[in-house]
Amino acid sequence: MCVSYYDRAKLLNSKSLFVFWGGVLGIGTALNAMIWLLSRTRRSSQASTAEGTKYKSSRISSLITSVRAGLTTPATFGYSFQQHGVLGNVPLRLETLTLFAYFAINFILCAVSYDVFSDNLYYPDTASQFWRYFADRTGYLAYTNLPILWLFAIRNNILIWLTGWDFATYNRFHRWVARIATLEAILHSIGYTVGAFLEGGYADFAADWKEQYW
């Protein structure tokens, strides 16, 4: 039963992370295609005398300009995204919202749906059972983030062409996904350490320390 539970949890966790970025990249691709179509409409409207075409084009142009001015272009805070903060350049406002949502998803996946119960065949109490489950969950999430951060690190990336975002944007995504994965790896190590002490005290911890995987 434990094995089937973890198989389901791992599948749901990995799907959630990939679906999130798939949605973000899909929206970016759709917006880039809309901007491309708008530019073609502008060129055709300039050669046309139809007032309706010009009016429609100007409305779409005004909408895109408003979105850029209020969401996609400005920095999260301050006057420029080129400002250098403690963790690097200040991201753009939309990038920050995206990364905050991704951090929230990772936090939720680390925090919910632990099937902890007494009289477990493998663990002496619910505390050690929880910490082992927590360690497994955070470790799996850390590894699930690796292909995502590798994808964002590629300089000649087809996603740059599809979304119209520059390499600096993907580089910022890459660095923050790496930070999330590193935090999950640290929590994974803490979970295994606490679990080892709860199961058998220092003797079990010392024995585990000698194992290569540890």
C-alpha cells in the first residue's frame, strides 16, 4: 500500500510542475503569436483606407500596450529590472508573479496529503513515518525540478523563438528554479536526518551515515 501511495504522489507532483510551466510557456507562445498577427494587421491597415480595420487594430494595440506597461515591462519594485539585488537582478513584475506561483505550488506539494497512520509495518510511530514521507517527497520534487532548470539554461532554446522572451528571462527562471530545488534538497536531508534519529537514535543515524547513498 505504501508503494502504490508513493507512486501516485510522485506522479501527481511531477505532473503538477510540468503542467505549470507548460501553461506558462503556452500563454507566452499565444501572446507572441498575437503580437505577430497584430504587426501584420498594422501593416495591412496602413495600406488600407477602411476605417473599421484601423479602429480594430488601434484597440488591440492599446490593449497590448496597457498590458506591457502595467504587467510585463516594469520591474517588481524600483525603477529598473537592471537593479542588482541580493539574489541578482530584480525580475520583471510578471516574472515575479510567475515565480511566486511556482514557489507556492512547490510549497503546497511539500506540505499536503501525507497518509500517516499508526501501526505501520515499517515505522515505529507516526512521527518517524511523517519525516520519512516528507524526506521522500522533497527529494523527489528536487529531482523533478532538474529537467526544468536544465531546459531554461539552454542558450539556443526553441522556447525563446516561440515565446519571444529573451535569454535573460529564461536565465532568471533557471536560477529561481535552481534555488527552489536546492531548498527542497536541504529539506530532504533534514527529513532523513530527523527520521533516522526518531527511528533508532544516534545508533541508526551513525549506521546510515556509513551508507554510500547517505
